[in-house]
Amino acid sequence: MSDGNRTERRLFIGGRWTEPDHGHYEIVNPATEEVVGLAPEASREQVHAAATAAREALDGWSRTRPEERAAILDRAADLMLRDLRAHAALAQAESGATTGTARGMQVAVGAARFRRYARGALEPIEEPVMPQVNEAGPMGRAGVLGALAVRQPVGVVTCITSYNNPWANPAGKIAPALAMGNTVVVKPAPQDPLSVYRMTEALEAAGVPAGVVNVVTGSGPEAGEAAVDAPDVDMVSFTGSTAVGRRIGEVCGRAMKRQLMELGGKGAAVVLDDADLDSAAAGIGTTFSFYSGQICTAPTRVLVQRGVHDALLGRLAAYADRLTVGDPTDRGTVVGPVISAAHRDRIESYVELGRKEGARIVTGGERPSGRGFERGFHVAPTLLADCTNDMRVVREEIFGPVVVVVPFDDEEEGIALANDSDYGLIDYVWSSDVARAFRIARRLRAGGVGVNTVGRNMEAPFGGFKKSGVGRDVGSYALHAYSELQAIVWPG
């Protein structure tokens, strides 16, 4: 149903579009503060019904031929790309992404992930194990035992996704889970769930059987909590804050549910005195612009050797000052708004906290004002210098276009500072001596390390050490994450 631009979505449960028990809530455009559409508010009972529908569909879907699963995922990708511009316009409206990001990094990447896991559905699920020679004994006669390690679907998977990418993040959960023969209950982020319903329409049109994909939404914690504690759920895949991940982990632990957690980050960028400073500044500077800093993999914590400290600081300040902040639909805009007024206020409070802690605001630090900024949740790219590792702005995830800079003297101190963090998602090293950079990378307590790059290899395992998460996904590692290993043994 719709009223002008105020499209009312319905829940998707058991293959049917279902009216929500608790009505609808507004989705607000972060750039204009206008209502984009109305998202359904699911009741706890409806979320549990979605999990039950997924359970009922599991046996049939898990026994579907891999080629059939692959064909459905491929068709879904085709449909997503067919309507790329319309999907990107909606994603931009509800997330505040720039046009290039919405098209190239949200919708296109989301479709690419369905395409990747269409191939993934065809990957071997059996691995031979070395035969074992057993002597005669209490367990039986002497003989040779063969074995296979077989990957089986986990079962019903709850996918709880983040707001910073309403296409790529859900696709990175749904597609590998389906490829492995699981069924899913998807609980999108409350801020921008409308794109996930578009994705669901493509899956439905591609021929996903009823109950295999279910989507429930809510503005508060009720729907997410129900999607975690539903008795029919076997696994929870979550992307979001460490605080929420910890609460989900407690529920999963009590019920022995499997977990895949991609949580917070405070990426350290270790810049050595022999680094290419222009390359380092360009890489670190993506924190100011990419998703307006709302990305857990960003190099937000810059640790720079004193000999090049001032030179790098100057380059980072110049980089930030060149960025155009404004309407994400404008061609020249590089930094769009953050997701909400509450999040903008949170980021600004951190900047003020940094100032009180003794940090120096090199650039930014004030809300953009003037013509074009009467509406929208904008934050200026901000660079904080004279920081120390005990400051909260250095230790806590801000999740915005804010970079903090901490100097160090020698390599050992740089490594120690990088590892002195509760987080360990992705760190970075810049040095013209690649052997030196790799040596340091091996000593960093992070799930990933970029050497002279902020780029990612999308077949490499992704996940965090420490409080940055549990488990690994991306590439074939995602297929492993959404499966259980079964051993089959027989006499030779």
C-alpha cells in the first residue's frame, strides 16, 4: 500500500506478504529529513512465526540440488541488476549514501554477492580424510577405516544486518546461507530496511520457495530479540556494535546456538618513517568520506612515527579540507550525512570529549552550516591531533568521519600501541619496505591487515580478534561459517 511517496511495506513470512501486528514506523532520509517510506513493525509472535516457517521449509530446501539453488541465486542477481538505478535511489534515500556509493558499493556489490554464492552452491562439500589403520582391540578387529568430512547446513539462520550498507551486508549473509542449504529469517537494521524488502522481491521472483527467506522489521529491540531467541533458530549472524553482539552472544550461549559476529572496530593505521605519505593519507582519508566514516573497517586510529608525524598530519588535513560535504544526490558531493540526528549528536559529543581530553582539532569539529545545510544530519570531516592512547576518542569506536592521530618513536612502540585496544578487526601498515611491513603485520592482533592499502580481497577471510567478533566469512569462508562439519566413517 502507498500514499504518494510514503510506501507501506509488509512483512515477508512463509512466502506471504503479511500485515504487521504493530503497524508501521517512518523511515527518514538522512539528507532531507523527509519520510522515505513506512516499514512494518513486527510483533514478537510474528517473528517467531517467521522462524517456524523457515524451519518448515528447511528440509525441502536443504535437499534441493545445488544446481537449483545456484540458478535461483543467479536469477536473483539478474533481477537486482535489472533495476539497479531504482534500487540505488531508494538505498540512497534511506541511508544517505552518495550516488556512486549507492550504485557501485551497495546495489552492485549486493548483486555480486548473490552471483558469487551461486557459484558457491556448487563448491564441493565433501573432503576426504586420511585413512586410519586400527589394531585389533576392544573396539573390534584390525582394519582400515576411511572417512569423509561433509559440510551440512546449520539449519535456520537469523541474519541481523547493519545500517551502513543495506544491500551488501544483507547479501553477504543471505546468499551464502542459502547456497549452503540453510533457510533464513532476516532482521534488517531499523534505519534503512526498505532496500532489504526490494532484495526479497527479487528473490521471490527468482523462485525461492516459500519459507526459505523471511523478513521481519521493527524500530526497537523487540523484533531483533525475538529473532535471536526464537526456538526454531539454530544460528545468528550479526553485524553491529560489540555491546549488542555481547547480549546476543549471551542468548545464543544459553541455547547453544551457533554465532557469526562481525562487531566493532578501531582500526590502527601504523605509518612508519619510510612510508609513502601520499598513499597513506589517501588510504586513511577514506575514513572521512566512505559511508561518512560509518564503517567498522576504517583506519580511524592513526599511529605515526614521529619523524613523519607533521608531514602526514598536514596531508591528512589537506585531504579532509578538499572533501565536499553536502547533498548526496549532487554529483560533486563526497561526504554525505550520517544515518540519524541521534548519531550525528553522538559523533559531535565525541569530538567535544576529545577536545576536553586534550586533543587538538586540526580540521573540522564544527557542524556544517549555511546554505544547503538547513536540513540533514551532516558531520564535517574531523582530524584530531596530540592524542594519546588512553583517551576515549582513541579507544572507543566513534563510527563517523573522525580520525585521531597518535605519535610513536620506534617500531616496537607502534606495534604495542596498535595492539593496546579492545578491538581487532582490520589494521593497516604503511612502509616502503614490504618485508618490514609484513613482519609488523604478523604481530598485529587483528583479523585482517592491509599492507600499503585499504583495499580488500573479497575471497580472503573476514572477521575480528578480541571484541571485534567471532568467526569468519567472505569467499568460501562464508560457506564454512554457515555449515556444520559431519564425519562419516566406514571400514575399508
